[in-house]
Amino acid sequence: MLPAADRPILACVLDALVDAGFDDLHLVVGYERDRVQDHFGPTFRTNPLTYHVQEKQLGSGHALLQARDALDGDFLVVNGDQITAESTITAVADAHTRSDRVTVAARESSRAPAYGAVRMDDGRVVDLVEKPQTGTFRLMNAGVYAFGPSVFADIEATDREQGELALTDVIARHIDARGAVRGVRTEGLWVDATYPWDLPVVTRELLARGRVAAPERAAGQHVSPDATVADAAVLQPPVAVAADAVVGPNAVVGPNVVVGQNATVGAGAAVRRSVVDTDARVGTTATVADSVLGQRVRLGDGAVLPGDTTDVRVGTTVHPEVRLGAVVADGARLGGGVTVAPGTLVGPDARVAPGRARRRDRRRGRGGAALMCGIVGCVGHGVDVQATLLDGLANLEYRGYDSAGIATAGETLSMAKRAGELDALVAALEDRDAALDGPAGVGHTRWSTHGSPSDANAHPHTDEAGRVAVVHNGIIENYQSLRDELEAAGVTFASDTDTEVVPHLLGRYLDEGTTLEAAFRETVARLEGSYALAAVARGTDTVVATRSDSPLVLGIGEDATFFASDVPAFLEHTRDVVYLEDGQFATLRPEGWTVTDADGSPADVEVTTVAWDPEQTGKSGYDHFMLKEIHEQPTALRQCLSGRVDELAGEITVAELDALDSFGSVQLVACGTSYHAALYGATLLQQQGIPAQATLANEYATAPAPRRADTLVVGVTQSGETADTLRALREARGRGATTLAVTNVVDSTAARECDHALYIRAGPEVGVAATKTFSSQLVALNLLADRMTTSAYRNPRDLVAALRDLPGQVQTVLDDSRAASVVDEYLDRTAYFFVGRTYHHPVALEGALKFKEITYEHAEGFAAGELKHGPLALVTADTPVFAVVTGTDEAAQKTIGNVKEVEARDAPVVAVTDGQSDVARYADHVLTIPESHPRTAPVLANVQLQLVAYHVADRLGRSIDKPRNLAKSVTVE
């Protein structure tokens, strides 16, 4: 009775029997027989149903005995938990003759079956093995049999070694004794749903084949006329919504999801790769990922059921590495806010008490990175300013930091700051007699640039009188001359930072009797460098802030106004934002906010609404943000492609690029992971006949590449705030070039300053080691290359098909990857090499970068042909080489030659391959990816290398989300 798409599995089985022409239907029921009989009643469609009860679960052979009295002559037996095509049933029925004791349906398998293996010879079954120990089988038992009446005597004569009797044991007796078992090869639909965790796969299969009962509302959206889907809900096809279901506003459903009959998905819920069964209730803001919800489940608000891979024990049998999620069985009730850990099975009638869902782990930190401090602040009456600041800092921990502090202002100015993680600051605040109080406040997480991590060097910084407190991101380039001036005037400094000159200057101007806003403007006028600055002062309920080459965004709430370096800091309070431009000043008071230009005149600003949901910036049950974001790549790629790829027309249309002129050459500038995406983009354009080159942004800014009049300069930057890339783009614009930003962040500095912007739509990425943004950059650059390619090089239908399949293929890699088991053999080696050619060269570089970023082990990436020009001298038996080889073209064959070179030096080889070449014969281990287009294969190979880096780092106990010395967005040059 578990659901397959929008119907019980058993209904799909009965449908196949009726469609194959069978009208005498018998059901042997045991477990939950009342539920089965209540659901189906006395008939199915127009055919009568006869029920037979098996009181004890003693195997399929015993189950057949229960129907003995009602059966005469030959008959068909079909498993009730495997969805089978009517063509398979017909084939078995037509093939069976009186001389056959048994006829068995056998299905070709792409891999050796884990159970139910069959071997045939000239139409006869010669071997039937329930749990094969070797990989020589390629046929599997499809669970459809035809029997003669003598089978009942055979069942009674078969030994029951363990008390239960399976039909396969009976069939095996015929194979051994008489060889009277006919085999029929079938190719029709067959989906195994033996275990609950099979159901997401079943659902995907049936949706992909269009085997759902409800009519289509739009492409891939099967919505019953009796269902209610709010206008603001998002259905990501393929998806099916059954009769009487309710999908609330702002809910995101799909892809590959079925919402069962009379189910309710609350407003704001996100349901991914899940089966929501009849009468289930999914609470508002819940996340249900890779999970199966049984009938009558009540899932409380804020619950999280994360998916994961784990070993599952059923009786005495262990099923290894099952893609499980949390399977919630019938009758369970989960209280609001409870979190069900990966791999948990909640049995029938279980009760899980209400718990506290931690959307962010303040004690452990959120992980992530950015050579970029974090600023937060808020102003408002009736707001717990201290708690809000701490929450905001916790939400910005992904940016990387070595100290933290907050200050509040009102009638008094209060401050607390500590070196180390946020835990230390929280502990210091808990030791105080009272919380920091006041309607205005600022907070900061610092990444050291001037002065080592210490309490004194932590922000906020104050003047000598303790009247003002200042937080700062960036670098004050003229701080030394300002410090010399202030010290000469008798000011004593308490820190080694460049920031401390700001509060001292601000205090001096306040001494002259000016207002906080005016003193702040005069102070900023003295500064040179990059900065996002904010200040509060004793005796005021105001925060003043400004920016120059460092991001700052306001959050406009109903009862308070917020500001931060990045949106996640206040996303749980508001999604309405204002992005400050360089040179603009913001003044925040409890009664409202203003933004002015450098001269004090009102600025023309726009309040926009970000599309991110607060839950997107949480871990959603994954151990690390990086792992979560690796698994978000199918969704990120669908978002990147949404509305840009027309499968029916075979066209790619990107509205952002409509105004882009034709250009004779392209220069791509970027840093780090984005530079590897730029290298891929340059190769892509070159293969399409367009002169293109990729340059490190920090090199381009100081030594720009030669440009023609018709050159397009493309800045690839995840955050849109990378200082080196922004400088390179400004250099290009200053010389008259047209610029394009390929970025993830709407209204980021790069997006605003460039002539054009192409958004990759990956959603928020918290992990320091970029994963889903890199994959989305590669796809976005494919869209750009198609836009710029002349007809002589274009094959849009071929590319459209490849892009359409890509998210599903990435999901296949994630589901089937063996990276976790492969890496165990390669821990603590002296070095790791990654090699590839053409499109795979940037992937090799990125694989090595990910590896070194989070494992802290030495790793290098090379163009495979460069191995013999020096690096080969470093190759030993202690140097694993990861080689990316796809297809069978010249690049693949030459890379195989390089693999042979390292193999001859006894280096272990791990091949990442689609299996088209024979590289596997030279490899110690193989990580497989699906066959794909040469332009999309690098995305799939990269996912395997991401998982390699992650699992090695996890085995070594590294700080995966906050690797040492690194940061998410580098905003200093």
C-alpha cells in the first residue's frame, strides 16, 4: 500500500494485470489486510477481487498455498511490490505451455543483480540464485511467474530450512530435478519497490514515464482537477498532485515529487525527491528531503527529515549504503520542530516527542568562509538587540573569522568581544550580570589583516572615552599616517588594527559638537582604501553606515531595520533589502531609515525582495554545508537552466544576453574556483571558433591582456564582490571594453558595475569550498557560448538535450558514487595528482583545489600532457593520480597514454570515466559517470572529485566548512 507516484503500488500491479487481459484476480493479504480490503473493496475497475488471508508471514510459497482452493489449471503469480509492465505479464502467459512446470520472467540488468539472479540457456532457466556471490549474472528475476496446478504438491514437498518458504526455492527444485523451467526475456517497465527507501526511485521512474493518473496542468505537472495549488506555489516538474491535495502559497514542490490524495503541503514548505502519502500533513516551513511519509503521518512545523546513505538492517540481513532518508511508517506522529536524523526508521505507532529544530548550530558554527569579515547591525524598539546580533553573526560564520564582538547603544554604550569562535563571545555574555541593552547595535566577526587574533584586536573598536563603537570590513590604506597624526595629538591606541583610527577620528569630530551623522561623514572623508563601516554612539539610538569596495546591505523589516555584509545575516527577519552603492551613507533609527549620497542629498534606492528562503542557508540535516551544497547541485542546475532552454524548439534563450552585441574576442577574468570555470569557458569558446582566453584577475589588473576594439571582458565571480575581479573589470571598463558579470548574487557590485550580468542562480552557498556555484558557472558559460557562437559551429538541439539531462545525471552520480569507499585506500599519502585534457583540464585543477582546500594535503592539477614535462619526477607508489577520461576521442586516448605512464611508476590510479574508453583496465579504482555530451561531462566528473575531497577531509577530521586560512569571498587584494 505504499505509494508509487500518486497511487498505491498494488494498484499499479492490478492495472497491469487487467490491461494484460486477466479478469480473475486473487489477492493474498496479510500485513495491514484491513487497510488493503478497505481501499480496494470487492472490485478493481470492473473486475471482482477475491481475498485470501495469510495469518503468518511464512514466505511467498506459503502465501500461494492460501489461494489453493480457488485455483485450478494454469495461473499467473505477480509480486505485489514490483511494478511490472502489462507486456511482461502477457509475454509470460503466452510463453507458458502445459509441458512447462514453471515460466519465469527475466529482465536484462546493466549491472550484476544483488538478489534474484537468473541464468538462461536456449530459453530454459538453468540457474536461479537469490543472493549471488559473483558478478557473472546479467539477468534478474522480474517476479512474474506462470505455474501449473502441480506446483502445490511441489510447495508441500519442499524443505523449509528456516521456517519460511519462498517460491524461488520451489522453482529451484524444478531446475535441479527436471530442467522444466522456461525463461522469458522481457524489456518492459519494471521498478522494484521491495523496501520503503525504493519509493523515491519508483516515483521518479513513473513520473519520467508519465504513468500518473492526474491530468497535466503544464509540462511535467500532473495536477488533479480536485487539487488546490496556490498561485504563489512553485511546482518544479516532474510533479504530481493528487485529488483533494492542498499546496499552500510559497510552497516549493518537486521535482520528482508526488503529493498524495488529501495531503496538505503547508505554505513555505520545501519537498524534494519525496513521496508524501495519503492524508499526510506537511507543516509550514518543513523540509522533507529524500523521505517517505506513510499514511496518517502528521509532520509538525519546522520538522526536518534529511536524506543520507546508510547501512540498513532488516532482520539478520544488512543492506549496505542504502539511500534512505528518514522513513516514517504508518501511524507515526512527529512533534513540531523535531529533527529526524539520517538513517532513522520510525516504526508503526511510534511517537517522537516534540524537539527543538536548530536551523543553525550557534555552538558549532555554520562553517563556510570568506577572507572578508562579517558585519551585522539592527535598530528597533521592542527588539532583543543582543540576541539579534548574535543570531546574525552565527548566520555569517561561513565567511570565516578569528574573533567576534558586539556593541549596543542607547543611553549608554555597552560592548563585549573575544578572540576565537562565537562560543567564546556567547560565554562571555552569559557571565555578565545583565545583557547588553539599547535599541541600536552592531556586531562583527573579524578575519585578521592587521594584528593577530586577540581580545584587543577584535571589533568593535572604541575611542578613548568609550563614547563610540565602530565595526569595519576591508583595509584602511592610509591608517598609518592617520595613526601617527592621532598619536602625536596624544591619543593612545589599544589595538594593532587599522580600524582603530576610525573611532578616534569620530570621537574628535564629536568633540567639536557636531552630530553623529556629520562626524561620521567627516571621518569617512579622511579614509583611503576599502571599507564597509558602521558606528553607534552613547546617547543616541542611531546607527550610521557606509561602504566603499566592500558590500553592505540593509534589511527592511516591520519592527526593525537591519544591515549586514550579506543577506543571510537577517534573512529570518526580512527578505526586503536595499543594496548600498559605494559612497552612499545609511542612517538607521527606530522610526525609520534613510540613504543619502556623499553630498548628503537623498539617494535613489530600490527595495527589492530576495528569493532565498531562510531554510536554504541551514544544513538541512547534512553534517556539513559543503555536503549539503554538493547534493543541491541538481536543483541549482535546474534553476540555472529554468526558462532559458526550450526543449521543444531546441533553442537556448537567455534574456539577460539579448542586448549583448557581437564580439570578435572574449577575455575571462576570475580567481580561484571561478578561474577554473573561466578556463573551461575559454576552452568552450575556442572550440566554437571564438578567440578567447582566461586570465587570473589579480594578474589582469596589473598587466592587462591586449584587447581589440570588439573584445568582451567577462568577470566570473560567485559573490560579485571579489576585489581582484572587480579591479580587473574596472580596468577593462576604464579602457573602453564592454563587460559582463557571471555571478550568483543579484545586485552585487559586479552585477551593478558591469554593462551586462548573467546570473547563475545557484542559490546561497555557505561552504568555503565552492561546489554548486562552480557547476552552475560551467552551465551558465555554456549558455553564453551558445549566444556567441556562429551558425557554423552551433548544434543547439544537441546541447539542449545534454543540458536537459544534466541535472538528472548529476543526481545519478550522487546516488551511485563509490567515492566514500574508494578514498579509504588513499589516506595520508605524500601527494595527490589530478589530470585531464581539454574540457577536463579545468576540472582537474578544480579537483586538486578542492582537495587541498579542505584536506590540507598536497594536491596538484595538471593538463595530462604536462605530466611528462616535469611532474612525472614526483610520481611514486605513494602518489595517487586521479584521471578524468570520457568519450573515445583523441583527448581520451592520449590521457589513457598518460595513465599508462604513471601506472608504470607504480602510482595508484583512480579513473573518473563514463566507461566508453578502456581506461578502467589500467586503473586501480573507477568512479563512473553517465555517458553525456563532451560539454557537460566535466560537470559530472567534477561531482565525483568533490565527493573525493569531501570524504578524505571527513576521514581526516578536517574542518570542512571552515578550512584554515581561507574565506568565502575575498574582498581585499
